[in-house]
Amino acid sequence: MGIIRKALYLCDMDAQEQLSALIPDPTTIVELVERVVEGMWPRSDSDRRALFHKLGFTSGARWDDPGDDSSTAHFALLTELPGVLSSSWTSYNGHFMGVSMQPYTDMAPNNPGTRTGYEAISAQLTELYGPAINPWHDPAVQTCIWNVNGRRIIIRFFNLQHSGIMLSVYDAGLAAAADAESRHHTAPAHWNGSEERVSPFVLPRLGSGI
């Protein structure tokens, strides 16, 4: 085997080992995203409870600052996915807006397993829903967005002081309304002031519990 072919082979084997070590498996995460995206979106709290029962979700306490008067509220969320997975669900003006999860977070930058997980999830979502939108081209916080069935799927790869993934599925209309409200109260959330933004409230404290 030539030197270059051997190097490529070893890199491929290393990537396969990293992929097999990821908990939960990226395919399991993508399958859950598919289930959230399909069907009718909850329009009442009873609808939201029925969806949570179907998906095996358990709602926890609200974790916003008690003095926060924002129309957006965040709640802890337990899923049936294995492994250590920080998750939450969000409402806007009392309406269920969506869910977020943080798989494969590591407190050190450039974690190869985290990047492998990000690339695997992105590749599978691209296979399902086509090429993603990348509105900011930020090398420190890579972002991919898919608009599917009135939902907005967002996956971010953070690689600053730590490395991690943030995966969210939102009702696109509610997310846009929450984003517009947020822009009235805060400075532009993104470094390049892009017109196509995603609300800053979906950027959590990576690596910490909910």
C-alpha cells in the first residue's frame, strides 16, 4: 500500500472509530428530527403534550431568569436518546416553538469526535432535505439551516473555547416573530450583521446543564 493510500486508509478508519463511539448515534438524532418535522405542528398546549408523549419527551422546569419579561420561554427537556444530552424546548407567547439539543459537547476546542458528529448529522440532513443555507459563513460557529414543512432545522458547530453542536427544530413562523422581537431589544447578534439571522436566544450555555 502506498504512503498516500495508507494515510487515507488510516484517516478513514479513525473517522469510523470516532463515529461508532458517538452516543447517541447521529442516525438516531436525525431520525428524531424527522419525527419532529413531519405531521401537524402543535397549536395548543394539549397538542404539545400529545406530541411529547409520541416522541418520548418529558418537560422540565422553566430555566429563564425570573425577572425576564421576554415573550420567549425555555424549559428543560428529557428525551429517550441515550448518553449525556442537554436538551430544551421553547415557547413564544405561550405557543410551542420548538426543541433544541446539544450532543457531543466537549470543553476543549477542536474535538475530533464532536466535528465527526456534526459532519455526520449535516450529511444525513442534506441527503434528506437537500443543500443547507449557510447565511453567515462564520468559521468559528458554522451554521446550516434547512426550511422544511414550515419548520426550520438549524445545526451549529461551535469551536471557540470548547467544541459542541447545537441542533434545533422550530416552527419557522414563530421563530421569525421571536427573532423580530429580539432584534428590537438587543444589538445585532451576529458578527457580520447578516440580514438573514436566527434569534440569539437559541445560543445556549454550551457545556452546562439546563
